[in-house]
Amino acid sequence: ARNIASLGNGGRLVQVGILGGGGEVAVALEDILYRHLQIKGTVMKSRLQEEKHAMVRRFREHWLDRFEGGAALEPVVDSTFSLARAADAHRRMESSANVGKIILTMDTNPSE
């Protein structure tokens, strides 16, 4: 529901898989219709092996070269936790409060 609410008019949501198995979402159909939203979803688990291979091949043929040549691709970082706070990082992930990656850092000088 948060992902749908975050879309602007004419926005598109592509949902691949479900984190934590929680697949139920309540959304008013009028929100989708009046805002001209597009929602597309898929999972990989139920696909045939041949389909998975074809998807990887299409990605490689059409997109992989965009990652070469020093193109600036930067992940969206939600938060950073020290390894000692891994439990806090995991709780944040489980709460689905994050938008982007949660990073664990290694303490390079553990005596401090």
C-alpha cells in the first residue's frame, strides 16, 4: 500500500516478489483509476526454468551494457548500522520501514 501511495499521477509500480510473505494489500480501486496508475507484478519462484533463463538472457542483451563504462549507478541507502547493531538493522528490515538498502559496517578499529 505504501508503494502505491508513493506513486505520482501516471506512475508505474513493478513488484517482483513479496518480502516476508505478506501479500495482502488494501487499496481503493478508484485511487488506481483516477490517478492513472499501472501496477505489474511477478514472482520468479513459480516460473519454469526455461522462462527464468530467457529473462536473464533478455536482461543481459538489453540492459547489462548500461552497467559498463563507469556509468554512475548508485544504490538508494536507507540506513547504516554497525555490525554490533545487526539486530537493530534486522528489526528495521522486518518492519518494512526502510526505503532502500540497509547497510552493515565493519568496525575497522575495534579497540575504540
